[in-house]
Amino acid sequence: MNKPKELNMEPLAVSVPYAAVNLLGVSKTKGYQLAKMPGFPVVKVGGRMLVSVKGLERWLETMTTISNTGVSL
């Protein structure tokens, strides 16, 4: 019989406060400010706002490129 593979699944999306504090290193308040920005990878699911983890990585890469040109958040 085949043994089931262990799944090491990372979350696809996390809450705004979690993303702010644990992934970005900013306050919850700043996280919600960022979530209101056009292009920030947030999706509403019911009453919750969730941040796409992969989308956040892409967004950070984009923001890094932009900030290297002199634009700040």
C-alpha cells in the first residue's frame, strides 16, 4: 500500500494584520492603509480582507523597483 505524502502547505492568503505584522514588519494600521491602495493584493472573502501571499511577493518586487526610482509609499 502506498503511504500518503505529507503535505507541507503554506497558506495562499493571510489576514491583513498577519501580513502587516509578520510578513511586512509594519503595524496593523499601516497594513489596512496598504490594503486600500490600488494594486495591493487584497481580496474580500465575506467580511474578511485577505492578502494573497504570492501576490504580496509580486507587489513587493514591484514596489522595490518603483522605490528605486525615487517614489515612496
